[in-house]
Amino acid sequence: MSSDFGCALSIKRIGVICRPQAEFGHPVTDLLVWIQHQGRSVLVERGVASLFPAIPAAPRPELFAECDAILVLGGDGTLLGAAREAAVAGIPLLGINLGSLGFLTGTPFPEARTALTHLFTGEVRLDERLLLESEVVRGPTTVARYHCLNDAVINKGALARIASIDVAVDGRPLTTFRADGLILATPTGSTAYCMAAGGPILTPGIDCIALVPICPHTLTHRPLVLSADAVVEIALRADHQDLHLTLDGQEVVHLQTGDRITVRRSPHRVQLIHDGGYDYYAVLRAKLGWGGDLAGRE
């Protein structure tokens, strides 16, 4: 869900989360000094403070508590790492691509000043993205609860047998998947592991959940698109010694037989800042190499 173009955000202080590579130090420092010259204060994450000795630094929780927006400089993984905390804090994110893919950090670094100028003048829109909330219950105890922007993935280690995974939706049994694992993806995550496993590409404006078995051992077990309001309940049926739940490829919960996993819509949403020229389909064409005649007519 995107807001209309022309979003009046009051930006006085910007928090900065950056990939910790030394080669980014000087060009990013120049950008941060430029932001200060625009009359905004800047606070960098303490973990990369050594790259920017002239810029004030603070622990990451302080960035989300005290800043009006977060500038993410890196690749999609860097943005995913910030998105979960930003969603809970209600802080919008502007992603600047210093990585290689850039589905989420769609603005190239040379265009960063233009994107920030549009942010300061209100020539942007907020693109709100669905998050999932995953809960792992072991016996009577909740052992883990995480939010994720891309996907929640149950998969097996190198030596594990084929998994038997019972799935119910809204309290009604669906099936037992015999597969290498199971992906539950948001539309944002549909172009990640979901797509690689044969799942559908879902445009971000649609609130839904893709349920995709990984290498299923039954040909009729196909990807399924569920309502975003669906509650997916998962139980590990057989004795597996090496299964785990991975959230956004960054948080890992090691699972045990009998664990119950529930995946549902998160009460929080991620707000991504885009300028007026953002075109999701242009990003899709560029990142997936869908050139051809259409791209040539632009």
C-alpha cells in the first residue's frame, strides 16, 4: 500500500545504518556532511562509527527512538536488518544501494542527494509493506517470536532427512508437506528465495502470503497464495535432528520435533520512502533482466 505522492514528513534528524566496508567511508562521509549542510542533524549507528569519525554516533536503538527517518546505505540485506526494528518504531526507511541487487535499496548511490532533496521537500511517497510475525512454541513455552519483511523459511541441514511438515490454515488442516522445507513469503519477499523455489512473484500492493514447498516429493504440492489475514499453523511431524526456521535469512531458530510454528500478519508495517520516479516494474525488469522491446521503447 503506497501513500499519494507528496508526503509531508518533518525530517530534522536522520539516522544512518551502513554496510561496514571501509571503501564506503569517504563518499558516504561527503554525503552525510552534505545532509548537515541542508540543516538536518545526522546520527550514525555506533557499529560503523569508525568510518565516520566526524559524525555523531549512537547505539542502534537510539537511532530508532530519536530520528525521524533512517537512511540505509548498503544492499537489500542491510535494509532487511533495519526494517524489522524500524517497523516496530514506526520510522520510515530510505534505501540507497551500495550492494549488488537492490530490489529494496533501489536508489543508486550517485542519486542519493537527489533522493534526499526530494525527502526534505516532501516530494516522496511512503510505500507500506506487509510484515509477517512468526512464533515458535515448544511445549507450553513460546521460545521465539520474530517479525520478517521477506520470508519465514523452514529448511533442513545438509544431513537431515526429508521433512514431514503438517500445515493448517485458520485452524483447518491443509496437508502434510514432504519436502526439503517450506517458505512463507510476503510480496516483498516473493522475488527472493520464494521465486528461486518456483513461487509466484507478487506485487507489493497486494497483501497476501505465498506458501511455497521447497523441492516437494509430491507433484501435487504446489505453491499457494493465501490471504494476508490467514493464520498458518505448522507442526513438525517426524523426528528431525537438523531443521531450523530462518527469518529474512538473518535470524535462525533451531527446531525440535513437536515444535509448533505460527505465522501470521504482523501488526507492524515497514514504510519505505520512494521519490516520484519510483517504478516497481522498472526495478523488476532491471533486476530480472526482462529487457526486450518494451525496455527499448522507454
